[in-house]
Amino acid sequence: MQLLNCKRQVFWATINLYLLRGLLANPTIEDKAENPGMLMRQTCNLVLIVTMVFSLQVFSADEVYIPDSNQQGELHPKLAIFKPYFGGWQSDMGKNKKGEPMIDVSVWQRALNGNAVRTLHSINHGVYGGESLIFWDESEKKIKFYYFTTASFYTSGWMEVTSDNTFTAYEDVTGSEQGITQVKSESELSDHEITVSTSYLKNGEWTEPQVRKYVRSDNPVKFQ
């Protein structure tokens, strides 16, 4: 928000500068006769201002992340299992209590010069969402990650690679209002589909696994 306000201040400062310099002043007949290019310059200045307004509107729009399954660049060898996940995915989560469809869209991408994998996901264009960084911890010899959410809590954990296309993630949860302290999820990639089975340690008891399937998608991740 501070950056947006700064952009607005710069914008209006620029407008005032133009006004002070007389770039938007109406030319007289004598001005036109003596300087026939003045009207063209004024038109160009006006177009520039309109462009700045448009840019400000684009800048203040929702955050959008476009999937790309053909990312180039090296990836840490311990993270190679995740490369087939790169790109976009989407899962139909059914309907909420209001009867509205719940769609979870995610993007996987290379990050930090290949030393990490970044994932982003949002439900219904940012009603809820989160971002993860997955990396190899050399000191603990583990794949670890941090996951930050729009609901003001975060998780951290580690992953175990159980096969060429399967891994299990264990998360310690901090700040959950639902009493969740740990999450365990198994992900399996097969035929361009991800099957995720998730259980929650809630108030000291594990919930029944929730199974969700993700299919390839070109839809972007959006945050509000």
C-alpha cells in the first residue's frame, strides 16, 4: 500500500510539473501561427499522462502469477523431483457453505537461481491462498519448506521423497485458529495429474485424509 501511495504521489507531482511548465496550457492563435508543432507536442503530453493513469491502474490491480511449465535453468539436484510439477494446476474443491464452487489454482516455479522451488496457490481468486519456498537444507540433510498464507499464519516442515513421483510433506503449524498444529500430506504425480492426500492434527487428533486431485491448467494464481 505504501508503494502504491508513493506511485500516486509521483504521478500527481508529474502532473503538477507539467501544469507549472505550461505544457497543458491552451495555445493562442498567435502561438499556433508561430509554432505549428505546439499542438502536436501537447497531444503527445496528454497521451503520456493518460498512459501514466492506465499504468497506475494496472499497478494497483490484483497480484497475478502466470504458469510456465517450460522454465529453463539448473535446479538443485535434491529438488529435481519437483521439476515435472512446474507450471499450472487446478483442483475442483466442490462447493462452500454458500453453494459457491471452490477452485484452487496453483503455480510451481524455479526460484533463487535454482536453489529453491516456489509454489503459489489461491482459492477463488485470492479468497484464501499461500506461497511456499522449498529448499535443500544441507545441515539437516532434508528437503525443507516454509509456507505463508493470506490467513495470517504460516507453516514450516520437511519432505521425504518416497519414490520417483511421490513425496510426503510434514508441516508444523503456527497460529491456526482451528487448533491445527501439524499437517501431513502425500503427493503423487501420474499422467499429468497430482493426487494429494492430507491429514490434520487438530486438537491432538488426526483427521481422516482428504483427497484432492489437480490437473494441468493455464489459469493464473491471483491474490486480492
